[in-house]
Amino acid sequence: MASIAASLKRINQDLARFLPVDQIDQACRDAGYRFRQRKLCPSLTVHLLILQLLASVSFRGLRRVARILPTKQAIAQARARLPLAALLQLVQMLCQRVTRDPAGERWFGHRLVLIDGLCSHTPDTPQLRQKYGKGKNQRGTSPGYPVVKLLALMDYSTGLLHKVIAMPWRLQEKTFMACLFRYLKPGDMALADRGLVSFAHLALLLQRKLCFCICLPKSMIVHGRGNTSHRRLRRLDRQDLLVTWLRVRRPPWMSLPRFATLPATLTLRQIAFRLCRPGFRSHWVWIITDRLDPRLYPAEALIELYRRRWQVEVDFRDLKSTLQMTQLRSRTADSVRKELAAFVILYNLVRMTMLEAARRQQVPPDRISFIDAADWLLWSEPGDMLGDLEVNPRRRRRTQPRQLKFCRRRFSPMTQPRQQLERPAYDARL
């Protein structure tokens, strides 16, 4: 089995292919970082940071697995000198290097982007408690660790993270959602959950000539003729309505001049469907979209489109569970942001490996195993050609119980066989 020291050279080669060393140095210069040539140069510091996250080791273990002479204090000081703006620019460079966006993975000619949020825990230090704050559970007690909220923008076809915004626990994701719109192109289709919808956000999307398909909370659903701010115009088809939204209240995160530029009304399309599961009650779900023509965009196609939003949850599982981003190790606010940016770089590197393997094996990228791609990136020898990675079968998974045989935290213990607790998959019906 290859040593992790060989994986450092492999990561150097992969980064040199996607991000050359001169581009890393130029990104540091653009961020205002003036450096001299030393053993721990900016490019080597970035490589060591990625290797530490990929191998999941400490500073002391990093010196051993990478077989380098500098001490752990020197590595920490080199990382502290590395500017955050340079890491963020490296994320954008990685996304620009990938041009794979075939028309077959578009939806009616629209590029699909996913917007959603996730959380990570940080060490319990006074600076991080003041910066991010602690979350509360349903009982109102604190779990004991500061929580940083993340709002991510992901490309559906490639699975790459284009932008991640860190925010305190007390703020909502919709406060910073408008900051992600500048990274979208006209004609992109945004998919989001019910917690990221409001009149202001939909109006801003339409101003930038963007499309959307978002789940609606119960307070925004039009029943019957509707209410004062959300009214029904006419019926298009079964469970398919043409509605209008009125501009009523300015959100706190938007300035008054910017709010005045929004239109007074929005004409939207509301579709309702049921999630049916054999042996259980059906659940109603409502989605809102700007695709108003029922002939060009049938309701069944929009329902199937919203089903793809679940892909972001699968990718977040790879980021948090496989790469272990659930618990961060940095103890200062600046180092936490750098660690998050390094996680995004590492995640995109694994995704690029999956894209290359999918192109060679002629399978969809989401069929390639994320764990197998990360293991190959860690354990491959320098100069090895990328072989065939494991291909996950495409199957309709049954809903697993929220119970574990060896439970640790929030799940109850499993006292029955798993086959008896499993539930069949949902079926969407109009």
C-alpha cells in the first residue's frame, strides 16, 4: 500500500494540473500577500492543508505522514500567513477549469444550480462563541459547541461548490441568499427548499433573468381565492394555479432604495402534488416557479425537476460525513474560514476525479463512488493513471429508520430488525 507521503506528490500533481503553482502565487499576490521563497511556500502550504483534511490527521501527524522537516509550529505559522482571499480565488479557479456541462444534463436548456444550507461545529473558544454563537435544540438547551451556518451554491451537473458563505447561528440563510445570485448566469434554474423563499428573493431572481423552482412553506400557499398578498388568478390544470404575489413588507436585510426597485406584483405558477407511500398517509407539497406555460413546462416535469433538489443533501453528506467537516478543528474565526475554504477545494478536487472517471467509464458522474474517488486521491502513487472507480447502482432506496443499534447522540436505539422498520419509497402524484 502506498504511503501518504506519495499522496502529497499526487495532490501536488493534481493541483498543478488544475491550478498551477504560478496561479497560486498570483492569487496570493492579488490578495496583498507579499512572500519570499522558503521551504513552506504558499503552494506547499495549500497542499499540506488539503492533505491534512484528506488524511484527517493533526499537525503532529501531518509531519509524519508527509515526511517533512518543518515543525508543527512552522506549519501553523505558514497557514496563518496564508490569506483567506487567496483560497477563495482558488475555489473560483477550480470551478472555471471544469467546462463539462453537456446539454443532456440540462433541463429544457436551463443549467441547474442547487442552493441550500448546512451547519458545522467549531471548538468551544471565547472568540468562536462570540463570532458564531451556540445553537439550541428543541428543549432550549445548548449542545455546548459554537455552530457556524453555511449557505452553499452547487452546480447540479458537475457537483462542484461555487460559493460557500459562513454566517453566525442566529442569522437565517435567506439573509445572505441574494449574495449568491451574482454567481449565476441568465437562464440558470435555481432549486431551493422552503426556507429560502420570499417575495424579495423571487423578484431579484427575475430581475437577473434567472429561473427558479422552490418549495413553498404553508404560510405562502394560495388556498381558494387566496389572501391579501397572495391571490389566485386562474386555474391552469389540476392542482396547477396561476397566482400573483404583492409587494407588502421590506425584509430587514434589504435597503429601502433597493426594495423600491422591485416590481409591485409577481405572476407565478403554483403546483401541488402528493407524496404517497403505501401503508401511510399522503403528504402535500407545493412548489412555486416562474415557468408559466403548462404546454412548454408540464407539471409532471416540474415535479420531477424538484425531485433533483435532494441531490444537494447527498453531496452535503459526502462533504460532512466522508470528509468529516461536521466538527472543525480551527480555534480562531480567521482559521475557521480558511479551513472551510480548504474543505471546499478538497471537495471540488474529489469531484473532478469523479468527473474524469465518469467520462472514461461512460457513466453519469453521480454514479461514481465519492469514497472510492477520495481513497484513490489519497493512496495512489505519483504517476498512476486513473483507473476504473466503483460505480454505485441506481436503485430506489427505501426510507431508513432514524434509529441506530449503537446510538451515541440524538438517535434512539434500534430494538427491532431493520427490515421491519424500513418504509417504502415515496411516489409523487398530482
